Amino acid sequence: MKLLGLFAGFLFALSGAAAVAATPTYNQEIAPILYQNCAGCHRPGEVAPFSLLTYEDAAKRAALIATITQKRVMPPWKAEPGYGNFRDARRLSDEQIALIGQWAASGAPEGEGPKPVPPKFTEGWQLGKPDRVVTIPTKFSVPAGGPDVYRCFVISLNLDRDTYIGAMEFRADSRRTVHHALVFADPMGQGRKLAAGSPDGGYNCFGGPGFLGGLVAGWAPGITPRKPTPGFATVLRKGTDLVVQIHYHPSGAPAQDQSSLGLFYTQAPTRGRALFLVNDRDIDIPAGDSHYVIKASRTLPQDAEVVGITPHAHYLCKDMKVNAYLPDGSVKPLIWIKDWDFNWQGAYTYADPVKLPKGTRVELQYTYDNSDKNPRNPAHPPVRVTWGEQTTNEMGLAFLVLAFPTPADALSFQRAAFFER
């Protein structure tokens, strides 16, 4: 019995030592996760409210980090795995989330060995020196509080010839207040008319820019600017203006913003791109309805490759799914977002283009919650909500970016899609 007791004690000691050894530490397990997935925004001068570059930074927020990663609030990546394979995914694995939770529950130990070296980030323009830098016309005053502000700024490029853009990089000036930005081409000067008489060269806008213009670039926190892709270019025709729509989120203190846009020139395109919009404007959500579903679909008039997708809705949407139904009866999932959040919209780029043949039906199905149980519902008590461009209205759409062998193929597709619509 005495020998058995000694053996049991030995096993207990071994299991205890193994448990201690298995406890994750900042130096070994946690720092690599934070550096790869969080530090891009959580560092000095960036949009996040605090830095996560040192042990001291992370340890005092260990419980918070464990909670928001377990709930998948952070990193802000909404696309479900298995429903589209996307580049630059910031989604943590279940194993990484478990490690962070164990680390926090164990008192956030730093661990032995040398301190991990924080990653080095490119300061300034991420794609290098732009060929041309333009800014919004004047400093825009962002209030300390109140509702979010959507402002469109007209940037006159004074182009005397057609110009080919390989990439655009947006740089937010007031990083605490700039939530996201969209850039539209305005070949007809319609933005100038909307901004006429404005002292800051802009006008209030929500949803779109207020005219039928092509979306040519976008930015949100955490998005990495894309290097020019050989063969592709955005064509800005002679006389084209740019209209930059900026979503400002008041931060609690007054701010001034004069954000910039870097243009990178390239050669005339040899391949083509086109936008394909699927949307439903027949939205009428009764007050209190917790499960309002819309469906919309369009059929591809030609073969195409989907290279990116941007779903969009407002505050009441909670679930969005986009699928491609091929003529042979098979289904290709394009994206699924189970917990849509208007504050974390994203443009998703596929790791490999999704090839879709002519006759493919692209269908979206979005679900909305207009009940008091929806914490994102801006109305209490709930009210009837219909389609519209104000935040208190709703939308349900998805932009698909398509690639084609030549610019002529893209133009042919756009014409066919116009008549199909």
C-alpha cells in the first residue's frame, strides 16, 4: 500500500508538472497571435484605442482580450470559414482562442526566455511613394458626439487625358474618427453640383454618393492596400473627378480630418473588371419582427470569375448569405456572415477566383431582427423600417467584383447585365 501511495503521488506530481508546462505564456504562445492578428491596428498612431505591442500592454487587458476573442468580436472578421476562401483572413482558430483564454485564466504569465520582438510596420504609404497624392479640399470638423457623419468630398483631378490607375491607397488623417471610406469615379461632374456652395467642398451623403458613379476603391481599419495586379487597371477618363465618401464616428472629442488618397499609375489594361450588383429594394420590416427574410437573385449573362464580394445592409440585419447556383445544379457558397455588424463592414477578396459559367444564378438571403431583443436596433420601441439610404432605413445588397480575359469582355458583360436587369 505504501508503494502504491508513492506511485500515485509520483503520477500526481507528473500531471501537475505537465499542467504547469502546458500553461500558455505571453512570450511563447500569445505574442505571436497578437502580433499577427491584432498589432496592425493596435499600435501607436493607428485606429485602435490601445496598443498591444508589449507584455505590459496585453497583460493588463488579458480578461478583455479573452472575452472579445471568444465572442469573435475581435479581430473584426465576419465571414464564416468554409463559405468562400478569402485572402488576409483575420479570423482566429479555435485553438488560438482557447490559448488566449487559458493564458488569461492562469494570470497572464509572461513566461521565460527572451522577450518577443514586435513586428516592424511600414510607416507612411504602405505601397511606397504614390505617383500622385490628393487630399480632401479642407479640414473637416468632426463633432465630439452625436450621430455618425457621412460626408462626400469632391476631388478635382483636372485630368487632360485618360489615366490608368493600378492601385489606390487611402490614408485616414483623424484615425480615431474615420470609420471607413469609399472612392467613386465621377466622369460627369455630378459631385461638383451637389457640393456647390459648400465651404469644405463636400456634401452630406449616405449609402451611395448621390449619383450613378463607379466604385473604384475603399478602405476600412485593418484592410491592407493591394499592390497593382498585372493586366488590370482602373480607367479614369479625361475630366473625371473623384468623390470620396467618408464615414465619421465621433470619438468623444472634437477632431479635424483631411484624409489623403495615393494614386499609383500603370499601363492600359489588358484584362477587364466589372461590378455585378444583387439587391432587393422591396424591404418593409414590421415593428417587432425578429425574423424578416429577403431573397434576391440575378443571372450571369456570360462566363465570369468572381474575385471579390462586398455585402451590405444597415443596423437590423443579423444574418447574410450569398450563394451561386450553377446551371448543372451544383451550389458554390460565396459568403456567409452569421453576425452582421454595420460598424465592421468589409470587402472580401477570394484567395482564388471563383469561376462561374453563363446562366449561374447568384442569390442573396438576408435576415433582419426588428425586435427589442436586437441590441443594435436604433429604435426603442421598434418601428416599421423600409428600404432607404438613411441609417434608420434598411438595405440588402451584395457587390460582386468580376474579372474577364479582356476589357472588351468586361464591357460586353456590363452591357448584357444591363439589359438582363
